[in-house]
Amino acid sequence: LDPLTYVRQENGGTDYWNRVISAYGSCRSEDVTPYLIPLALVNFALVAIACWQAFQARDIKSEFSESFFIGLTVFSSFEAFLTGLPILVIVKDMPDAFYLVLTLMIFLLSMAVLLLIFLPKVLMQRRYAQMSESDQKKELQRSIQ
């Protein structure tokens, strides 16, 4: 397997004495395929399992069902990869833009997953907290049956 090696590249432009004004470096690998294929397979398998379990749980009452939100999470992740990966390929030789796009992709994907999974639970808990104890019991009985 090809390890990562530090590669320093010069930016265009020199000063009066023909010295390079600026340069940037990054870790590169000649062949990242042995690393990316297992990662892609694991991610695909996890998404497939999540979709299958969401499909199996589609008939559960909405108070306990997360299949809708899991579906939204999977869709938003797919959409982010579909739009973000081509942008990353385009800006791979611009370190500032590459870093910005990669950071925004990681942030947006993480926030989408966290918000779509946990926000409905927090809202439901707040709604139940405002109910009386007898209304809470009735609501739970209605959702179980």
C-alpha cells in the first residue's frame, strides 16, 4: 500500500531575485483506491441497512417511528455527496477552497444527521412535558395500540 507523502508545490510568481514568493504543501498518495473502496463499501452497507430497517418500521405509529427522518437523513447525505464531491474534485488544487468546501461538507452532513434524528425527539418531549399526567398516559396508550 502506498503511504501518504508530503508534497510541497510552488504557487505562481517570483520576487526580483527569482525566488518563489509562496508555496503550499499537502499529504498525497499515488493510489488511494485500497483505502477508499473499503470505506465506500462500509458506508454503503450501513446506509443500506438503515434503509432496510426504516422500511421494516414503516408501519409503526408516528410517535415512535423514525423511518421518515432516517429517510430524510439518507436523502440529504446523498444530496450533499452528489453536490459536494464534484466541487471537491474541481477545487482539489486550490488548498484554501478545498479546505473550506470539505469543512462545510462535514459540518452540514453532521448537522443534518443530528438535527433530523434528535430534533423530533426534543420537540415531542417538550410537547409531552406540557401535557398533564393523565393526558400523557392517554397519548401513550393511543400510540401503542
